[in-house]
Amino acid sequence: SGMHLSFFAGLAATVFRGGGRKFSLVLSLGAVLLFVWFAGLTPSLLRATICSLLGMATGIWGIKSPMIRILSLCFFIHLVLAPQDLFQLSFQLSYLALAGILLLGPCFEPVTHKFLPASVATSVSASVGAQIFSTPVTLLSLGTMMPGGIIASVVVSPLVSLFMTV
């Protein structure tokens, strides 16, 4: 959900970059809202939407804020808007995976950069962070973990982006 939402927001911002930063952010907002209307508001998409809106707002207002702070505020807003989502697996995994990407992903980058090209190393590091943070919930709820997802996401993500672009 977050990847798709970010993709469409970024595409809109890139296409309308000539109108200035604020103009492209406003059009990105439109792209986000259109995507949410089309896709439906699942807990993970609501998280992605709130994060996107907060990120765009900070961009429009010229505020620099670390993404982990935006995620924390997003969590609070999400619980106020839809407290029942707390018990949904998609809510839990969405927040845990993004927190893992933000908090642990950068910790693995020095190691992965030694063995992999930069773009692949960053993607692997993010996947490892997401996997580590989400594994406890995955084990408790599904009784399994899928470490192969770390490599699969590195291969599939660029293909999905290419597919969506086309």
C-alpha cells in the first residue's frame, strides 16, 4: 500500500515539477486521494495515506522532520480516526515494517554496502529491518516467518514499479 501510494504521489510530483515545489506537492496530494478512493481504505493504506499527508504538509510548510516522528504522529492520528484498526494484522505489520525500515534499515547498510551495489544494498537493508520488526507478530499470528521475502522484495519491487509506470 505504501509503495503504491508513494509511487503515484512521486509520479504526480515529477510530472508537475515545473509548477514549483508547493504546486507539485498539492498535485501529489490529489494523486494520493485519488489512489485511496480507487483502492479503498484498508488499515495499511490509511497508515500510508496519513504518513503521506503529514510528509506533504511538512514539505509545504518547510518543516524538516525525521520520518520516524512522522510515523509516530501518524500512529496516534490513525488510532484516533480508526481505533479498531489496532487489532488488524495489516495495521500491525504495516507500522512494524515501516518502523523496522526506518530504525534498523540504516544499521545494516554499512554491511550490505560492502557486498552489494548501493541501490541493492539499501533495499536489502530496508527489507531486513522490516523483517526483524514484523517477525514477532508474523510468528504469533501466522506461525511462520518468510526470510525469503528479503530477497524477493529486492527483485520484485523494481518490476512492480516498472509495471505501474507502464
